[in-house]
Amino acid sequence: MPDTRYAIAAILVTAAVTWALRALPFAALAPLRASATVRYLGTRMPAGVMVILVVYCLRDLPLVQPRALAPSAALAVTIGVHLWRRNALLSILAGTAVHMVLVGTVFAR
């Protein structure tokens, strides 16, 4: 069994490291708020990330097989609902629902 002083020292060191790791992002973020580069990336990155995710998810999808229709229809519904309502949550839920319904009923094996 470790010595009591050793256990207290280990707890204090662990607490200090945990506090420092949680405080570091806030301390580093303060000077970046005024940066023009960060503001530019903040406006451009969400769309870029979505494009990367779509390409990643659909990269292995064979476009000539019928099983490609469910993800393609879900993507079309997601884009359509988003253009119609401008609500990311609603468009994601609608696209997911269409995909699940098609995979569960029409394209079930």
C-alpha cells in the first residue's frame, strides 16, 4: 500500500494536470478570437467539413447497382429539405429517415 503522502501528492499532481489541460484551450483561444484567419476559417470550414464527410461516406458506393439508390435518395432529400427549410437538424433527420425506410423496406435483403 502506498504511503499517504505519496497518494496525496499523486492526487494533487493529477488534479493540477487535469485543471491545466482543461484551462489550456480557453487560454489559447483568447488571442485567436481577433485573428482574421480564424474568422475566415470559421465561416468556410463548416461547409468544407460537410463536403468531406459526404465524399468520405459515398466514396465506395457503386453508382450502377440498385443499392446505391437508398443513399442517393437520402442525400437528395437531405439537400432538398435543407434548401427548403434552412434547418440542418431537420434536413439530417429527414435524410436519415428516408435512408432507413428505404434500406429497411425497399432494399432489404
